[in-house]
Amino acid sequence: MSAAEKAQAAQSTRNGWLLSTPALVILTLFAVGPLMIVAVYSFLAPGQYGNVEWQFSLDGWRGILWTKDIFDDTYGLADANVTIFWRSIRLSVLTTLLTFAVGFPTAWFIATRPAKSRALWLFLITIPFWTNLLIRTYAINEVIRNEGLLNTLLLKLGVISAPIQLLYTDTAVFIGMAYVYLPLMVLPLFAAIDRFDMKLLEAAYDLYASRMQVLRRVILPIVKPGIIAGSILVFVPSLGAYVTPRVLGGGKQMMIGNFIDLQFGQGRNWPLGAALSLTLLVIVTAALLIYVKYANRDTAHGH
Amino acid sequence: MATKTFSVAKLPGFTTTAVLVFIALYLPIFTLVAYSFNASQSVAVWGGFSLDWYAKAWNNDQVKDATMRSLIIAVSAAVMSTAVATMAALGTTRRKAFKGQTFIYVMINQPLMVPEIVTAVSLLIFFGMIKQATGIQGIGYVIFAHAAFCIPFAYLPIRARLEGMDLTLETAAADLYASPWQIFRHVTLPLLLPGVIAGAMLAFVISLDDVVITEFVKSGGQDTLPTYMLGQMRRQLTPEINAISSMLLALTVVLLTAFFLLTRKND
């Protein structure tokens, strides 16, 4: 490289940084920086009326799973917290599984449409994706509440004699999350299936593979990156869900997001809220890192 | 040939499942819209067709205020995030990979990776400190919070557009003694414009839709349309919520259709 080329490369790098600076400043101030403050707050003591006392304390972190006995100051497992964590993980896993089970056939259906109508089907998946999450959650509320579409229909048909109480249960939160996050599963699956070479199916059938074998040994391995991407895209927001459990869980069927909210409101335990936030962030980051690792490995193998 | 591939690609039960999924996806939305035309006071009983709830929502001062505030925030956040995202996209594409580029990517995509509730709580604490120290209240906090999480949404379509753009036109302009600014103003920017508009529209929709971060960052009396609706959902529900939702839904569909036409035409 000549001196002139070197100078040009340095200039290019400088311009690259210079042009990115305004975005980086905004993101540092209003996205990344505040996370550092959360980290500091998680090691402080709670203030009596919310906020914090500026003294070092590990109670915030301890409070995630343990609770202090009010009589003898010993620590025991906090059952309520364990229930909330378990509900969050269980509902997020179930949501991921259900969205995959129905999302895969849907993505396959869209990808196998003729080119002209494919764009339309894809558009139909995209509309709910961009529609306000609150509106979609409320739409589910319209269907499952006691006087809602589902109960009215079942009552009229005589299937049930009294409305089923679905709203404000775990099931309601589960149905709601599967509904609002489904497009996040279908879109990456579609992208993977769209690249899939259908000639492979002919080859497999020519070699006397059954439909089940074709699905399990040909299709699924090849679209695996799409499956992993979709699962991460559904699992991550499910785990951090706040609006859906609040509206459909009615404040009782809390998930981690609502539990964090509680600490900054009635709970008046900001350090615990900060520690819970960081815990959620760590779990989500771990899931994303696993995804990146898998995605890189798959591209390394040339899929 | 095409029909043969199609039959091979058919898997048992897949079409049925897909059709049911589309029904399940749209039935709740149609129900919500249908009940916005309900004449009855309750959301439960159908009392005939009426536009009363639209009139009521239209004349509700709280709804009017919240709508205005939502639009002001969304426009400000979209303009701000699109401006800085355009610059960042120009800085991170069409040049040799440079040191720190990955860092810039990670920073720009950060809002996509952090759960909303975590960002919401962190901003609650951070802005709380600023408010206490300076005493400054106002809508600015919400705008800056929105501008930050809108950046990746504005950035992605602009970057995609830049990567697909032909460099030779700019080289030709340079050969004809255009100054770097003239090249940018008369060649790069017009070519880039569909990407910029697409990015701004995504940022606008994302800002308009936000509930969680706004709910934590706003001060009293700073409700946006979504946080107003969230507040109403705790009380007795009336079809007014359905009417507001339907209007917001219509706006989203219009914007999305425009977005698709915009990005498709220039492929």
C-alpha cells in the first residue's frame, strides 16, 4: 500500500466514524448509558419512598430468589418469585413451540404460492406484525373474555352452559403471546423456506422417501437457521413481555416484566427491580449469543 | 414444471393449518373493528350499527390531546432518528471495513436486543436523576427516548438501499468535476431518498406504537394514544377503545401499503 492509499484509508475510516457519531451519541445517552446506571442501582439499598439510598448492598441481587425471614433474619427461597420466573420461562417456551407448530405450515404455505399471490399472503402476515401490540392484545381480549366471541359462540351452540373463565389466567397470557408473536416466527421461517430448492423434494421422493422422512431428513435440517431465528425472535420478547401479561393476566398472572414494574411502583424496591432487569438482560443476551453461534456455524458449513 | 414442483411441495395438513392460522390472525382484529360500530353501551352486547363511538372518541379532549402528543413525538423521533441513521448508514457502507465498525453495528442494533421493559426502567432512573437535578420537565424526554430506539429501524432500510446502489454514477459525477457536496446533493441523495423515506416511515410507526417505554418515561398528563388506551383498559371498557384502535389500525395499514409500494417499485 502506498502512502497516498494509506492516507486515503485513514480518511475513509475517519469519515466512517464521524458520520456515525451523532447516532452513537444518542444511543449512548438514551440506550446504553442508562443501563450502566441500572447496574449501579442494583448494588444500592432501597429508599423508603422508592428510589435508592446511596449505600452498598447486595440485597437487590439476593432478593431475586431469596427472601429474608422477618423473625430470625435467615434467608429462604422466595416462592412468589420462583413462581413468576417459572411462569415466564414456561409460557415463553410454550409460546415458542406453539408458534413454530402452526407457523411452519403457514410459512411453507406462503413460500409455495405462485409468485404473484405470494406477496399478498406475505403482506397479510406483515400487517399484524406492524400493528400496535396493545391493539392486538386487546383484540384477543375481545375473543376470550367471558362475554367475548368464543364464549358467546360456545354458549349459543350449547357446548357449555356457563362462560369459561379464560381471561386473567395463564392460558390467556399464553394465547395472547402466541397470537402477538406469531408473525415473528413466520417471517424468518418463510425466508428460509423461500431459499429451499424444491428439486430436493423430487429427488427424495424418487428415492422412495415417505412424506415424514422428507420432512424430517430433508426439509427441517435445511431450514434450521430459519427455525432458530424464529424461535429466538419469539422467545426473547416473550420472556420480557409486559403489555400482554398485564392486559390478559390482569395483574395477577405476572411475568418477569410485570414483576420489574412492580418493584418501581408499589414494591418500592428499586435495587431489586434493577437486579431483575439485569437478570432478564443476561438471559436474553445469552439466548442471542447462542443464536449467533449457531447462525455462524451454519453459514460456515455452506448452507 | 411449475405445477409438478407445486404438488411435490404439498405436505399433508399444511394448507389447512395455514388457512386456520390466517383466520385466527384476522378474526380477533375483525371482531375488534366490528364492535367499534356497536350502538350498545357495553362491549359485550351487539346493539346495532352506529358511528357514535367514533364521534365520542373524536370529541374526547383526552383522546385529542393524546393523539396530538403521539404525532408530535412520532414525527420528532422519526426526523431525528432518520437523520442520524442516514449519516451512520453512509458512514458504515460502501467503504472498506474499518476498525470499530462492528462496534458501531452493535451500538446501532442495541435497542433491538434489549428487552423494552429493561430500557424503560433504565430511562425512568436516568431521566429521574436529570429531572431532580435540573427541574426540567416536558415532552423532550419521551422524544429522545423514542429517537434512540427508532434508530435501528430507520437505519436498516437506508443501509439496504445504499448497499444496492450503483457507485459508477457517483464516479461519473466526480469525473465531471462535481464537488463532494454536489455529488451528495445531486446524485447520492436522490438515489437514496426512497430508502430514507422508508426508514422514516418505519421509525414513525415504531414510535407511534410504543407503549412500554413511554409508560415509564412520561410524566403526569403526558399520555400518548397507546398509554391512554392502556390506562383505559383497567377501567370499564366501552367501544370507544375499539373506535380508537380501529382508527390507529387504519393508519398503520395505509402507511404499510405506502411503504411496500415505495420499496417494491425501486427493487
